[in-house]
Amino acid sequence: MAQFTVTGRVVDANGEGLVGATITVVGTNRGATTDLNGNFRIEAPGSSAVLNIVYTGYKTARVEVSSADPRAEVTLEEDFAGLDEVIISGLATSVKRANLANSVATISARELTGITNQSTMDGALYGKFRGAEIRANSGAPGGGFSVRLRGVTSIFGNQQPLYIIDGVFVNNDAITLGTNIVSAAAGGGNPSTNQDDASNRIADIDPEDIETIEILKGASAAAIYGSRAAGGVVIITTKRGKSGQTRVTLSQSLGFSQPIRLLGMRDWTADLVQQEFGAADRQLFEQNGLTDYERELYDNRPLLTATRLDVSGGTDKTAFFIGGTYRDEGGLVDNTGYKKISGRVNISHRFNDWIDVQITNNYINSQADRGFFNNSNTNTTIGYAHAFTKPWLNLKPATPGGDYPAVPSVGSNILETVALVTNREQVNRYIGGANLNVRLWSNENNELKAVVRAGLDQYTLHTTAIFPQNLSYFRDPGTLGGVSIAGRTLNTNTNLWGFLVYTHVTKSNVTLRTQGGLTAENFDQNTIITTATRLNGSQTNLDQSGAVSVFHRRYPQKDRGFFVQQEFNWKDRIMLSVGIRGDKSTNNGNADKLYYYPKANAAINLHEFGNLLPASLISQAKLRVAYGQAGRFSNFDDRFNPMVATFIGGSNGLFTATLRGNTQVGPERQSELEFGTDLGFFKNRVVVDITYYIKRIDDLLLRAQIPQSTGFTTQVINAGGLENRGIEIGLDLVPIRTAKFNWTSGISFWKNRSEVTRLDVPAFNIGGFALSLGQYRIEKGLPATTIVGTVPRDDPEFGTEFGKATYKIYGDAEPDFNMAFNNALNLGRFELNFLIHWRNGGDAINLSTLLWDLGQLTWDYDDKTLDPTGQLGNGPYRVSQWNANRNTQPWIEDAGFVRLREIGLYYNIPRRVFSDRLSLRLGVSGRNVFNSFKYNSYDPEVSNFGNNVLANTVEVTPFPSAKRWVFHLTANF
């Protein structure tokens, strides 16, 4: 067959060659890439051809060439709308965004870390994509966030998304610290152990390593991941090297943090002190004066530093990226902070035109000193004790280095706890992966390739908590006498995928792509927490104590599956895709049973149909619809009868717990139907995307009561259903684009509503501590995020069995809507970027204010803005409603806000100023520097119950959240 050689060059708007651009001959499988200067060479069949040129961040270009004119000079335009970015569409394939039938959010490295320095990856996601509800557990150093995509997807299961980094399944658990033995938080009516403010492990990932993040928000997009995708999937691709000269980037940041808000004190006088607490306290007030312990605890403005070094480059066959970060951040509270060392080595190598491989390696070592916060039934956590600490008490040692005075009226001395208690997490983690691509067979119109992906995520988490014997609340003989806790968790995840991908291009320019393969994932988590009490003197070694107890938990899991997908693309005009995933797991009642998850989607690009639309006005018009199913495996212990150790009559033994295992239990199943349209106007300077989804969750895992004659009381069964409906709207603009000034802007809107559609067990309350303190109601016809409490005694609906048979709806934790506004302005060498996040509505249970009210120390205690009669101060009014009527409502508050999430101002000094040796970027940035909310505490975005995504709007005296100011200097060599 006749063919001719095409040569050419690909450049940007400034005429600079683009390294690594991909050139393909349309209608064939022939391809090439540009060299260090943007040059390329490719063989084309026949006497004429059309070349397709693709480069990340730029619009795809097509040029015609012929044997008579075989030279192509191509200038690519920046793709502000992101329509030509490549999205992962299958386990072994990808697709252009312009051809995608789903709403998939993407976050670039610039969006993630380009505005301000990010401490952890999860915290960097706030407000940057539609459909997400992200909430911090507290402001403690080292992260700790819950992420919910498109509403509630489970009641008792894990709702967090699946995280995949370079093809590696990574663990995101929050491991209990064991501090409940001191705080007794789980003894207050809630048996969970997720109240110790542990961080989740995705916080280990260095955001500076990340190139892009893709978020598959529902089953219509995430069905390819089957039974692990009901909470959505977050796909992270880290930075890669590119062919060309070696590039070195060195950056240094230096900043400080301070509380988002300080709450203040009551306006104390001697008479007021005597009125509230008596003559003895008045005498202490007159003797000691007032100490603002809130400022002493939290207003320390700690130093934040981060150093980053990147080295990348390569040849036409091998590319490398080496990156390292050292981060040292102090916490708002003394003796707290976060340190992390992260190193990454990514290597790509093309052996020949048939075989290439990518290898990724990441080592992380981190230490988080998180303080001692959140709920406590012993008044020993810092925030809890602070709520009862009178500001005229002297909490300092009588002599330097001496013992701290006991505070019997409080239960603990907050300054002593800060100074002497250790609560630390230390992580050693390795994440490594390998991708092998082998082109098995290829000709003009066909290609068959094999794709193999393997991954390992292994970490060791060491937790250390030390409560010395000389703490004031351990001095009495009947106490624990000091506590030393040592925890060790070894977590290992492995995954192996093998796929075949066959691509056929017909003579009519229809591309058919088939992929199929097998998947295997293994997970093993082994946690041992050893607790020593009755310490001897200053000894903290476990074997030097009077009593030792051990908690041991192991979670092994093996998942196996397959996936098949068929894709159809006619000239980028009509795109169709169908597929099915099959999964089985040792977590299911029947470990050998396969569960199937189908998917199908379609998209039509109306603008690709010639003159169908006016090209001068409409540059893109796509209609899309997608359907898919995904699941969530049952929990590890749902199929087993748990056994409990006992010691009777001098002999060891086991007895069965009250929960009965279920050998028929299966996964929860999610079905999602998504409709949408993407519209571009004026050469995509105005881009609109609208998505509406209906997400149904069937076979919810619930706890059913069973006859006690069985010897058990409860059993986990598949017995319920949920539905989420929502809308997501995006508007991206390029209002101004000139040679000297550019302005890009984006507006996002998203809203979700849930409803319990089926309940095969009696309605029940969940989360929180008790109905009188606010809980969540799971009942058919109600939103799954409904907040309820007891019915006040003066309410006409008051029931005869107070607090048991009746409840009253007080709120809904689901926000009314979220909006985000991001802007980037470039004027000459200056850059200004900012992100504003508005969450409207959504209620939270503020039990911190309840505790302060009970201590009669609340900052607004004497204000008279709540009592309709105008007689009682806010504190007495709230307490009177709770004491007399058991009215929960005073502490259920609007958790909406407006935040300036991020702002950054930078100045760029080009290379020519330094004789072409380096360029500099200087700037200052802030995070959460402006906050507006009515919520009566430090921050409406906190959760006492950690990563529990359903019950994540309960606050109990958390570590306060911080705002940050950071100065930056970056040098590119």
C-alpha cells in the first residue's frame, strides 16, 4: 500500500515547542510523539491523511496533509474549558472529556495546590468540585475528613469513596487510638469507638505529588469498580516526567495559623461571680483576677513550613519524576503539630513500539500530635474541661516545674493536660504500582494490546498515648493511676488486574473498542492496642505497670472480579458504551457468589454534525445519559457469630455475643441514572454543564431484632432502600482574554435530597448520644439526614411515654445547596486566584454550647436574643428549655457558611531576568481567611464521630479549626 512520510512541529501560542504531544493518523492506529523541540515524524497511508494532535491542557487540533504537501506546522490553543483532557473511562482505557457520557469532576495540580499550600490532600478538596459534602472531624493537625458524594449511600456501611492512586487501591481507614479508656466517651450512651479524633489515612498523601484528580461521583460512572464503588471513586494520577532537558523546581513556604474564631467570655464582675457561684468563688475572683484560657490554649499562631524539591526529565524512551517534601506545621495548641517526609520516584520507559511500562514509588513518614479533644464523660479532654473551667481559677503550678493544681470542680486541669499528655500517630507507608502495556498485534485498522496493573499499599501505624501518673485526676487511689497506650496497625492492600483491549477502526470512521479482564484485590488489617494502667512513678513502659489489657482486631478480605466493556464512537459524533462488572468477596455471606453490576451510557455531540448548529455561536453541544450499578460489600463480621472471651472459675472460655451472623447477607446495591448536557458558546469562552441524577440504593444493611429464643437479639440483614435526587450546574467563563490581562471564572451549584424508600425493620434513631441530645431518624418517607429530638412537654404532640414512643423533627443535616466561585486573574507578571464556598442551610447538633451552658460560662450566656419574653439570657433560656421540656432545639443550629476558602497573590520573574538560568515565583496566600456563619461555636464543619459520614454533624468540644497565611518562593531551574 502506498504511503508517505509526514514531518512537522507542534508549538504553543508563543512558538515554544511542545514536548510529548501525541500525533495519530485519523482512521488508523498509527501514532507518534513530539521530541524535545516539538518535532515529529509519522508514516501516513495513501496520498492524503488527517492528523489528530493531542496535548494535555490544549485543544485538540486536526490538520490535513498529503504526499504533495507533507509538512505540518501546528499551533495549539490552551483548552480553558478542559474539553480535550483525557478521562479514565475504563479499568484499562481512557476517553476525551468532550466524548464522555458522565459528569466526571477533575481537579488539576494548579487547582489543587496552585493557590495556597495544602497540609493534606483531603483538606485540599473543599469546594473544588460539585456533588461533594466534605467535613473535617476537627482542626487537629494531620487531617481527618469525611467525604460524601451525591448524598447518603448507606446507614451502617462505609460511605467514603474508593481512592485509587496510579492504579493502586489505597486504604483510607481511621484507626481508633484507644484513648476512650481515659475519656470514657463511648460510655455516654453510644458504644462506638470513633470519638477519639483519629485521622484518616488518605491524609498521608502529599498533594504536591498530584497531577490530576478525577472524581466518579456515582454508579453511572463508577460501575466499572463494582462492589467497592457505592461511595464513588477518586482516581489520583501523580506527576510524571517528560522527555527533554532535566527540570528542577525548588519551593519554600513559610506561614502561620490562627483560630478561625475565638468565642470570648462572659462579662464577669465580682457581683456576677457571687450571684452565679457563691462567695468562695468571688474571693478567688478578687484574688486571681481573670485569665483568658481560651486565648492561652488556642491563640498561639504556630509556624508552618514546607520545603519541596522536584526533578524531572527524560529521553525519547525513558522519563522520570523525583519529588520530595518536608513539612513541619505547629498546631494551635501547644505540644501539637504535624510533620511529614514524603518521597516519590516515578519512571516511565518505552522499550520499543510494542512495550512500555510505568513504575510509581511513594514513601511517607509522618507524625501527628493531635492533642486530647472531643467528647468525654470524665471531663478530661481539653475542650470538654474548658467548658467548665472558671476563668478566675489559677491552673498553673505554684513553682516552675512543680505539679499542676487539681481542679475538683472541673475534673481536670486543661493546662496540665496540654503540657503532660501525649496523643500521637506515627505512620510509615509505601505505595507502589506498575503498569505494563504490550501491543500484541497491530495493523492499519486494528490493535490488540494487553494491560497489566499491579499495586501495593502497605503502612504501619504506631499510636502512642501517655497520661502520666502525676496528672491531677490520677492522684486518688481509686483512679486509673496513669495510662500508657501503644497501638500498632499493619495494613496491606494488594491489587492485580489483567486486561485485553481490542480496537478496530472501520472504513466509515467508526471506532469500536472492546476491553475485558480479571481483577483481584486482597486486604489485610491487623490492629493491636495494648493499654497499661496503674503506672509506676514516671515509667511509661507497658511492662512497668500494674495492669495490662490487649485489644486485637484483624480484618482479612479477598475480592475477585471481572469486567467487560464495549465502546462505539462514530467520528466523535455519537458515543455508546455498555459493560458489566462481576464481583465476589469473602465479606459476603456466600463468598463464592458473583454479584453483577451493569452499565450503559450514550452521548451525542451535536456540534460535530457539520452545519447543524451556528459555529460562530455554539462551539459545543452535547447531550448525554448514563446508567450504572455499583455496590458495597457487607461488613467483615456480618456473616459470623462473634465470640467474646471470658474467665469463669479460674478457666478461660468463650461465649457468643448477642449479634447473630448471617450466611445469606449480601452487598448493598446502588443504581444511578444520570442525564446531562454540556454547552459551549463563543469558542468555549462560555461553557455550561448541567447534570441531574437519580440514585437508588437497595438491599441496605440493617440490624433486625430476632427472637431471643435463638440465643441472640439482633442480626444484620439486607432490609432497606434509599433514594437520592440531585442537580449539579457548572458555568465556566473567560470574560477577558488579551495579551496582557486574562480573567477566567467558574461558578458551581449543587443540591441533593435523600429519602428512605423502604424499611423492612421498625423505624429507628441512630447517631448522637440520646434522643434528648439529638439523633438521626431512619424512617420510610423521611430524609436519611433528618435530625430529631424528644417532644417538649408543652408541645401538643407530647406523648404519654416521654422520650420513648414519640419524637420531633428539628432539622436536616443535608444542606439546602452549595455554591462555589473561583476566579483567576493574570495581569502581566501578577496572578490573583481565589475560591469562595457558600453552603446554604444544613443543620448541626452543637453539644459544645450545651456543655458551656451547663457550666454557666457560655460567651453569649447573658445576651437576651432567644427568649421570646426578653427576660432570660441565652444561656438560662437554652438550659430551661432542656431541663423543663427536654427541648433539643436550642442546640440544633444552622451550619451554613460563606468562606473564602483560598486566596493567592503571586508575582512571576521570567528566566531572561536571570540570564535564562532560572525563573522565580513569589507570593502570599491564605486559607479560610474570611468566614461568615451564625453557628454558635468555632466552626460548623466538624464531627465528633470521625469518619461516620451519616452522623457527621454532631459537635462535642473539638480542636478548633484554623485559618492560615503562607508566604511562598519557588525557583525553576
